[in-house]
Amino acid sequence: MTGTPASPRRRGAARTEELLRVTLDLAAEVGYAGLSIEAVARRAGVGKHTIYRRWPSIAALLLDALSLVWTSDLDYRNAGDVRADLREQFLRSSLALSSPPIGPVYRAVIAEAQADPTLRATLHERFLITVEQSTLDRITRAQRTGELTAEANLEFAAEVLCGTLYYRWLLSTRPIDESAVDGLLDMFMAAYGSSNQN
Amino acid sequence: MTGTPASPRRRGAARTEELLRVTLDLAAEVGYAGLSIEAVARRAGVGKHTIYRRWPSIAALLLDALSLVWTSDLDYRNAGDVRADLREQFLRSSLALSSPPIGPVYRAVIAEAQADPTLRATLHERFLITVEQSTLDRITRAQRTGELTAEANLEFAAEVLCGTLYYRWLLSTRPIDESAVDGLLDMFMAAYGSSNQN
């Protein structure tokens, strides 16, 4: 890497990534309610129009920031069988949800989104669709290799896999622990594992 | 009913129910943030200590109110097979979530609970445990009659059944429509239906 000047595209990507990390750090410090494009611009040392050119709102910017950290820190390893890959991913997601900066910032965005349908739509479109799609890709591959039955309705299965554990996180103080993850995977594999056993 | 004086216990239950309905109506008018035990007492024409004697906080009172409406308006009919009963219940829950007074009041409580772990615990203990238990009772009965396999981990299955559809409701603007309910029930029945078919 040293000695080779980075290409303009690479420099652009690095600047974007830095801006998104600044956004997430600032959100963790001041909370969602205290966040603004102006404040991010000041902290990052860029003009606010530089940000407005690419992000229509602070919500869009923050959701891209969550998405960046989520998808770079959390991604299917494709190392094991489908159950093992899902399990590892869900346990890492659970850790992310229960730790700063993602946990509290994400929780605050979800709270805010309850009174703001536009933010709720943005949350799904800019962040959760990516997570659902990567889960759908992983289980579609497992269907192709014969680990999952051909009849499985994978699109909705991906939603169940991505969505179920939010119930614990948002509507109780119970942890998303190994037994919750295993319970969900037991049901998923009992439903769609190709031997109908797990 | 006419002519027969109600028993003291019956009058007490009727007064409690009226107080809970007043609480829910007031919450729908003023929002969760504007709600207080004092305001409920004024509206109901009772002393605030009458309320404090039975409910430690406005959150506890409101969650009992949600619970009352939820469990009296929504309850398993036990009319059909397990899939049909779950389906009817989930479609009615979906309607309740998308309509006033339950929908917006419940959404506001959930939003508030994100910054308040005590409220989150109360939400689960005073309201959701009842819903989970009634679902668990219904599927346990189906296991006894042989509609569901003996091996099913019903406790976690009840959580998946109760929890999954919140993902749509809280984290997107997609409706909890028939296809979502059917997708969830497809997975549940594929996993635990006694023939492993649905």
C-alpha cells in the first residue's frame, strides 16, 4: 500500500467512510435529537453543502452511517453450514445492539421513527433492506446447495430471521442470548432444513 | 341483569374497567408524554390516591389499560384448527395496531420505552407476557391434540409468533398484511405441524 498514491475514487470512498464514522461518533455523544448536518459538518471540517449534496437529511446520513458500520463489522462469513453462519451473525448482531455506539444510537432512531413515518420508511430503505438482502442471499445459497428445501418461501423467511429478535430488544429487557438465537434457528431449520431435522 | 344489584366485587371490576378505558381514551387524546395519574384521576372523577393505591406509575396504569382492551377485544376463539385460530388472531391484532386508540398509544409507549429500561420491563411484564401466554396456551392445546409435533419448543415458538410482526410495524411502513401473517404461519406450521406439511 505504501508509496502508491490512492486513486481519486479510493480517496472519495475513504472520505465518505470518515464522514459516516464522524456522524456515528457524534450521534453517540449528543443523541439523535441533538444531531444535525451542521454539527456533523463542523466536526468533520467540511462545508455543510458538501453533505447536503449527497444526503437529503440527517436521518439519511445517520442511517448510512449505521449501515456502514453494520455491514463492515457484521457480514456473513460463509465459513460453515447455513445454521452456523446465521448463528454467528446473529450473535454478533446481538452484541452490536447491546453496545455503543450502534446500540444506543439505533435505539434512539427507532424511538424517533415511531412519531415519524418518513424516518421509518428511510430506516427500512437505507438500512434494513441491506440486512434483509444479505440474509436472503445467504439462505438462497443454502437452498441452491441443498441445505434448505426447494419449497421454502425464502423472502419471508429472511424477514423472520432479521426481525424476530428485535422483539426482545425493543419490547423487553431480556437479552438476545444464545438460547433466543438457537430457538429461532431451531424453528427455521425445522421448517426449511432439507431433512426436516436439525 | 336488571333488577339484580351487582355484587361489590362486580362493581369493583366495572369501576376498574371504566378507569382503564378513561386512561386509554385520555392517552389517545393527549399522547403518552402528556399523560399523568393526576389527569386520569380528574377525568375519571376519582381521587389520585385511589389510583396510586393500585398502580405505582402512569406507565403501569396505561399498560394495564392496553392489556384490558387487547385481551377483551382480541382473544383466541378456539373455533378452528390452530393455524386458522392464529391467523384470525394475528389479523385482528394487526388491525388493532394500525387503528386508534391502541395503535398510536402503544407506539408512543414503545418509543418512550427505548430511553427507559424500567418502562421496557413494565411493558413486557404487565402486557406482553399475557399475550405470549395466551398464544402459548393455544399452541400447547394444539400439541396435545396432535396438530403440532411433540418435539416443538413451544415457549420460544410463542415468542416468535408474538414478536415477528412487530418488526414490520416498528421498523418500516409496510403493513402487517395477510401475506405477512401467512408467511409467518407457513414457517411455523412447516416447523411444527405434525405432518410437517401445511
